[in-house]
Amino acid sequence: TGCLLKDPFTALSFLALPVIPKLKLTDRGLVDVDLFDFIDLFVS
């Protein structure tokens, strides 16, 4: 039970770091780092 990662908060901090490729989650949304553009979360 619980998280299997040794340090889950460190892993989460890297998710938000927008300079590590390819797709990153920021406070403004999902970003494609290669295109420097936001990705739609829903298909219209």
C-alpha cells in the first residue's frame, strides 16, 4: 500500500519543470516543450 517511489515529491517536482522534454505539466496547463505551445486536454 502507498507509494512505491522512494521520494515521490521529487518525482512530482520534475513533472512541473518545463525545460525537461517533451510534455510537461505547468500551472498554466500541459506544454509541448519542443513547440513551446500548450496542448489541448480535450478533443473537440
